[in-house]
Amino acid sequence: MKLDILAFGAHPDDIELSCSGTIAKEVAKGKKVGIVDLTRGELGTRGTAKTRDEEASNAADILGVSVRENLRFADGFFVNDKTHQLEIIKMLRKYQPDIVLCNAIKDRHIDHGRGSELVSDACFLSGLLKIETKLEGKSQDKWRPKQVFHYIQWKQIEPDVVVDISEYIDTKMASVLAYKTQFFDAHSKEPQTPISSKNFTDSVKYRARDLGRLIGTEYAEGFTAERYVAVDSLFDLI
């Protein structure tokens, strides 16, 4: 299956928190979008790998994505090496996305910046003819996406591209709240974490609102780009 967009996240919920409004918007416009989680988030303080699997599946249904896979890399310990790069390359060649979305270039969680570099490097390597990969016993053709964009996570990073998600903020928040074990629950007996407070859940929405304010819309999501972003006309800009 060829996809228009393939979004990678180090953990289940990275994508929902950071770029799910953009994904929901593109799905509504008829684009085929897929998600690949690098880990199951098994080191998370709250919940389990199994509950994260279930929550990720529910979030995927809310967003209407065509496919969601999990590479089951070791949470907290995966590295940017040949072994891991080849697994990413297999996904890129399998789905042949025109656009790749991946983790923030730097962030509070060590897996985010590391996942960002891993996916970015794999996107380049995937276009090299002499790197041979097989999936289900079949040789894969080389493939390099046209654009790689990095979404913004915990840290405030200046975006290069901003997407109006005003009509999709409710879908975004629903996909985030599908992760019931991870975020604010007044009745939960689990330990508190930096993302389990009501302030954090509220911040997802008010950060999108603030970015929307800066571009003259209600809500928005921002991305950094690896290359110049070109438009056919200045009138393409809102």
C-alpha cells in the first residue's frame, strides 16, 4: 500500500500529542496516512505495554489512518545504528510515503531526539540503490520521501511550517485522550508524571491555540523542515 504520509513516533502518543490535527485534516482531504511507533512505551510510569497497544489502536481509529505498526524497539535504549535504520528503511520502502513526519529534533525525552535522527538518516539511506532490504522474502525497491518534517513536542521550538488545524482540534484531543492511562485522571491511583497533570492535558490545546493565534487561525500545529519549503505562488500562503 502506498501512503501519502507516514508518521513515526518514538512512543505511542507522541504523534497524537504533536501532529494528529494535521493527520486528521489530511485524512479528511482523502490522503492516505500511516503511523509507525518505534517502541511500545514499555518504560512509561503509568500503564503497560499492553494498555498502550490498545490505546494506540483506539487513537488510530479516531484519526482514520490507513495503517499503524509498531517496530518494538527497546523503549529508552534503541540507538541510531545500522540494525535500527534498516528496520525503518523497510517501512519506508513498504509504504513509499511522499512525506514523513517524525519526532522533534531535540526534546526533554532522550528517545525523541534520537528517534528524530534515526528516522531522518533512514529516509536518506532508503533512497540508496545498493542498500538491499527484503520484506516477507521479497526484495524492496529504493525509496526516498520528498519531504521530512519534524513535529514539535515538549520544548518550544520555532517552527518552519505551521498548519491550520482549527476544524480538527476536537479530533486531535479525542486521539490524545484515547491514552487513558497516560493523561489526567482525577481518580487514578497511579504515580504522577510530568504528563499526567490537568495542566499538561490543557496545554496541548492552549499551545495549539497560541500557535493558531500567531497565524490568524483558531488552532495550529508546527513543524521544522530539513530543506527549504517551496510554494508555487505566494498566494498559497494563508
